[in-house]
Amino acid sequence: MNSWNYTSLKSVLVPGSLMLIGITLLLHLSFVSISLASINFYYLAAFGSGLLLSWRFHSTRVFFILLVMVLAERAVSFFGHPAAAPPARMAFAAVSFLLPLNFVVFALLRERGFTTSAVACRLFLIFLQSVFVALECRPDHASGSSLLMSSIRTTKWFEWTSLPQPALLAFGLGFGVLLSRFAVYGKATESGSLWSLLALGIALDSGFTGRTATAYLGTAGLILAAAVVETSYFMAYHDELTKLPGRRAFNELLLALEDRYAIAIVDVDHFKKFNDTYGHETGDQVLRMVAAKLQGVTGGGKAFRCGGEEFAIVFPGVSARDAWEHVDLLRQSIGTSSFRVRGQLDRRKVPRPGERREGARVRKISVQAGDEVSVTVSIGVAEPSTRNRKVDQVIVAADEALYRAKAGGRNRVELDGMVGKQLRLSKGQGG
């Protein structure tokens, strides 16, 4: 589970909360007047772009949530304002109850892209809901009592909203599930769904028809469209296994560096041997653990995964000598940490029941599930100098310092050039 640090807080608030606050200010500021035609265009543009982006980036979850919201808006518009007649009130109650449940269902369904089976399954769910709403809104049925409009608690407690109490329970369930999923996965789709659901609730509370409701509904669609873009950006710039920024983000940061900076290259000691001993799944656990430690590096450093078991930390505006203090603390923290092994065999080496692999041998792992293991890292640090003026040269110098750290016994930090020699004489290294 991700810790609720500054990055987590930023990812859950931006950009969804800003969009919701922005439309609220625009609607309620007296000196700004937005025409109904502009709001209708905003609604169509938001949902059109959201449907197009989610289709292009194979996000069935966002696509079908947007589709359900459009169909719900059409259903309420067809029956009229909720206060108009019993069928309209029943349509509003059914839509208010079903919409947050759709957020939950589509969040829990596995993302499989726009395959025939995935699309058919989701369309069938939408069809069943359409039939349910149509049956609930029959004139002979809508005039009677319904669980969707019943009061579970004293009505005075809910005078602040026009939503029926069963719908409020459904919204509470939706917020709980989405918030839990964001705490576990930390993805933009989860935070976007949270803010979109809140905007949808405000739109429903406004009657789901008219100027204000349409503006909030359009914002709900726009937040989901932005979540698709955020998710695609994260996939392009972050490593999938460790969730650290990847090589592309590293290269872009290098272009923006000023004259004073330090670069540290981090490598997991004996990682190949570790993989051979414990298996690739345990090796992945090691990389995730090391990445989590690197993410918390002090001194303003920013960590990246450059490939395999190699990581990089960039310290803008920091000298190599100052960076040494922070990376050495990091080295010690990793060396004293341990984790429990989850599996006993590498799944990629284990044949399925009844399957024979010619020339392949199932490797038995000496470690048992639940055993504690630990690793160490070696680090090389360099900064710009008269000999290494360009960024590429600084990276090569940091690599060379890393090789010296490994040759010197591993689990140590080496600095490039004269600074490293002076530091070794004054402080020495932990082994």
C-alpha cells in the first residue's frame, strides 16, 4: 500500500479537485456569466473527448462509465424534471442509485481492452440496467412506493440534499471503494473516478437537468478524460514494476540541469546471483523494496530506474560531496532492511501440470516462503568538473565510481575524482 506522502496527496487532488473548484467558481461568481449554449458545448466536448481518448488508449473502464453517464442523462431528460411526475421521480431515483454502483462495478472488472467478450459483458450490464429503469418508470408502477425512494433514517438528517437515501448509500459505497483502490494502487484512474463521482453527485443534487447540472456533469466527464491522459503519461514515463520514473523521464531531467548538480548511479549487489538463488519473483520484490527506499532519498534527490537492477539519483543544485551524505544514509538503510519472501519457486521455471519441457530443469529454491532476505547496494557519485563538463561525461564518471565501489568490496559509496579521495581520507566507507 502506498504511503500518504506529498506525492500521494498531489496525485489524488490534481487535476480533479482543481477542475471541480474551477467550475464551481465560474458558476457562482456574479461577474461571470456563462450561456447555456456554452455549457452544452462544454458538456459535449468533455464527453466526446473522453470517449475518444478512452477508446484510443484502450480504457474500457472510463469509456463505459462515460457511456453510462450519457445514457443516464438522456433517461432523466426523457422523463423530465424529477419534480414533474411520478415516472420522472422514479427515473431520477433509479439513475441516482445505479450510477455510483456502475463506478464500483467497472472499477472492479478487470481491464481487458476492447475485446469482444469484454465489450459484450459490459453492454449486457448496461442493457439490464436500462430494462430495470424502464420497468421502474412504468406509470402503473411509478405512482406506488419503491425501495429506491424509501427513507432509511429520519428525513431531517438529509434535508441538505435532494438525493434519495438509497442513492446516498450507493454514493457512500462508491467513494469507499474508489478511495480504497487509490490507497492500494495509487493510479490516476482511481483519483479521477473519485472526483468524477463527486461532480456527478453535485449534478444529480442539482436535478440532473438544466444549466448547473449540465456544467457539473460535463466536469465529471472532463475529469475522467484527464485521468486517461494522466494514466498514459504515467505509463510512458514511469517503470511499471517499481513505479519510479523511467529512462525517458531521466533523460528529460538531464536536459534541464544547471551547472551545479550531482548524479548517483545505484546498483544492487550480486543481483544475478540473487535471482538464480531465489527466483525472479523474489528478485522483483527486491527491486520494489530498493525503489521504495530510493524514493525516500533526502537532499532533494530524485530517483529513476534506468534498467535492470540499475538506478540513478539526480541531485539538482547539490555538490557530489553533499550528495554523498544522503546516498550513504540510503545505502545503510537498504543494507539493514529485510523482507519476507512470498514464493518458493520461480513461476517462469515451473512447468504446468502434465507439461514436459525438454532441456529445461525445474530449479528448486533453497529459501522457503516467509523467510527473510536482504540485499546491499553499491553507489557511484559524480559532479561536473573541468574534466567532465557534459552530462554524459558525468554519468560515465559516476559509472566508473560505481565500478570502484564494487571492486572495493561492494556495499559502499564511491565519489569521482579528487573529491572522492579527500572524502575517503577524512571519513572512510562502511563495508
